Amino acid sequence: MLLSLVLFALGVGLISLLLLLNTQLQEKFDKNLADIDLVIGAKGSPLQLILCSMYHIDAPTGNISIKEAKPFLNPNHPLIKKTVPLSLGDSHKGYRIVGTLPSFLELYNAEIGTGKIWENDFEVTIGAGVASDLKLKLGDQFHSSHGFVLDDNLIHDDGDKFKVVGILKPTGSVADQLILTNTQSIWKTHDHASPNDESHEDHDHEGHDHDHDHSEEPKPLIEEVDQEITSLLIQFKNRNYQTLNMARSINENTDMQAANPPIEINRLHAMVGVGEEALRILALIIVFVSGLSIFISLFDSLRDRRYELALMRVMGASRSKLFSLIILEGILLAALGFAIGIFLSHIGMEVLANFMKSSYRYSFSGTVFLKEEIYLLLGALAIGMLAAIIPAIQASRTDISKTLTDS
């Protein structure tokens, strides 16, 4: 009976864990699509470009020149409603620093919680998750680190410090996990870090005080033709044959790459879905086998309890009473297996959430309960009841005199 219970709990737990993981992943993917129609970046894997630029869980495919990206940065482009440039490559304690424009916040409906949106070089506005995990507050300063790995040797400690000037309200999107600044800050960090940069040597001789003169208005990005960015997030004014052909035109006629987010994410779902489907089938097989095991356990236990059941009949218990008791036993076993399985799945999800947060900076939770788990409970109870029906019928047909005589 214990083996039946363990099997049932494992089957239910696996199904529940898959539901939790799939639902939360789907929510993250859908929310971070942010109505972005096209992502333009360097040649390479289109899925990598999407994961890096929109979900911030992969490395960039490279950089593109503003000179080449200039047509898409044109505010008067007839097809493009909004273009948001991204400059990636640096981080702070594992959280990515993104050089961009304030219009980035509009993509995720992000609002300032405290402080303000970055305005000057080396000012940053941070997501709620970053503020919470790194215990950062307004006025705090830090050096950026090259790349996305935690390595003290990669810290730009000879460069300027970034200063926290704003903290966003929680959005439930990727914006919670980012450190946002202007694009010029990213360029200056890398210019300053370059050993061949003459201005860097001059600053050292003059005793650079890490303060910038912000009186000079920075040039619009579209005019910085000698600079590079990582990618562009684009929203179209309308979807028509011209916008549909834009990605193909970019891929065929430029050194850049255009990727369609829904297509790439569907491709990712298709790849992941095969393994998920296999696990779901395995879980259903486990539940079926455990239901069969409950049936066998109840059936076998009747042999040992025939005398007990006969005595109950002698003492006035009706056939329907015995039938109900065995059915109840099957349902209780299923309910107990369900409870153990759900407990294990939510504990497992919490462990997985901690791992995924340390690896990808995404927030998942094992404390979320889904309405699908109610259907899972009903299914579990039905299996318990079905497994108990034949043993219950046999128990209700117990021959009192023969059983007591044989005993």
C-alpha cells in the first residue's frame, strides 16, 4: 500500500510541477514580448538575438553600426512606430546593464517608484528586482563589470561609477531585473577601459575625478554614426505586406539580422515542448500504474479483512455500508497521494526557482497555486474511486456464514 501511495504521489507531483513550470514560463515569455514586432541585430542565431535582446538570458550575437541602423532610427520612418536601441555587454553582480532610451520603459509599462528616470551619463534607473536583491537604494554607486559572469577581474574599476537615481515599480517583466542607463554611458565605459585610448591616459595624468561635465547636450544616437549598438527593438505602426517583408529585406540586403519574436518563441516552444510532452506522458503512466497498484492493494487486503468485514455485517452493517467504506478508503488513499504529490511539486518548484533566479535572474515561485490543480485533484479522486470499485463490490458481497465458518 505504501508503494502505491509513493507512486501516486510521484505521478501527481510530476504533473503539478510541469503545470507550474509551464504556466510561469509562458507568463514570462508572453509578458516580455511587449508588442515588439521585430528585433534587428548582428548576424547569427535569430533565437539567440531574441533571447538576448528581449529576455536577457543569452549573449549578444555581436554589434551593429549606427551608420547601418540609421534608417530604422529615423523618427519619421513611414512604417515604424517606435524604435528602442539597446547596448549590452556589461553587468553588475550578475544583473545586466542596458544602455537605452527612456522609451524602453513604455514597452513594459514600467513606472518610477522612487527617484527619477536616468538623464545624464552614468546615472541608472534600476528594476525592483535588482533593488531588492542587491539592496541598492537611491544615491548608491557601483562599477560595472564586463560581460555577464561574476568575476572581480572583469570589473571596470578604473572607470566611472554608476549612480542609482531611480527605482522602478515592480512590473512582473524583465524590466524588474535590469539596470538601465543611457547609451553614451556604455560607450564611455568601454572607451575608458581601452588600454589604447589616449584620452584615458590624459585623464590619468590629470587625476580624473570620475565626474562628468553634463552641460554639453549629447548628440542624438542617429548622428553617432561612428558608434555601435547591440540591437534595435521595433514596433510597427501597422502590419501590412511592407512590414512583413522588412525582416527578409534586412536579412538579404544588409550585414544585419532581423528576427521575428513570435516566430522564434514558437520555435523555442516547439523544441522544449517535445521533452515536456514526454514528461507529461511519463507522469500519466505513473498515475495509471499507481491507480492499478491501489486497486491490487485494496483487492489483496480484502483477503486479510474478510473476517473483519463479516463481523461488521453481523453487527448490522449493510452491504452498501461496506461498499461505501472501501470506496472511501480508495478516495482517501488518492487524496493523501495527491496532497503529498502537490507538496513535493511546490517544494521542487521553489528549489528550481532559486536555481533559475541565480542562473537567469528571472523570478519564479513555488507558492503559486493554479486552478488546473483543482482539476488534478478531481482526477486523482476519480482514479482512487475507480480503483476501489471492484474491491468494494467484492466486499459488499461477503458471504457471512461461509467466512465465519472458514475462519
